[in-house]
Amino acid sequence: MPLQALVIQLLFELNKFTDSCELVIGGIRVDERVLELIRRKKRLLIPNLAIIFLFYFMLPLSLIFYPDFMNKKSFVTGVTWAWLYAFLQLPFVWFMVWLYHVKAKQFDRRMEETIQEELP
């Protein structure tokens, strides 16, 4: 079973998981180490998404609530603050995606090590 399918199935089954039962998915026993890895990934994913959405939606909101300021010239010659903010969104999102990619690779490597320890 591929790692991604295993993780997806695990996330669906987590709602049924209690301390009194043992969860086995794809022949792999899910223990506290696996659950902690999933918690770490959620702690990474949710703030990243929140920051990206907040940064994205601040442009239209700032244009609605502060149109005079956003139409003033910025420190870059001939560019208003609105255009500068709009152009900064692309490198910002690239940076956040790169950061998530690096952390997710570390998570996947740890998950793979945990799976290899569980397999006979």
C-alpha cells in the first residue's frame, strides 16, 4: 500500500481510534508514534494555510477599507502599494510552499521509518 494511501486511510480511521482498541491499517499497527507524527503534520499544515489565506485576502480587504493608501506611490518608483502587495504574493506563497515541502518530506521520511519498523 503506498504511503499516501496509508496516511489518508489513517486520517479517516482516526475518528474511530480510542485508547481501548488497537488500530491496524494495511497490516501496520498504529501506535502513539504514528499519531504524534500526524499531529505534527497538522500543526504545520493548519497555520501555513491560515497564513497563506490571510495574506491573500488582505489585498482585497485593504483595497476596500484603505483605497487611498493602497493607491499611493510606494518606495518603488511608479508602483502603488496595491501593485507592490499583489506582486509580493507570488514569492510569499512560493516561500510558504517550499517551507511546507521541506517539512513534509521530513514527516514522510519519519513515517516511512516508522512503517519499516512495524513491518516484519
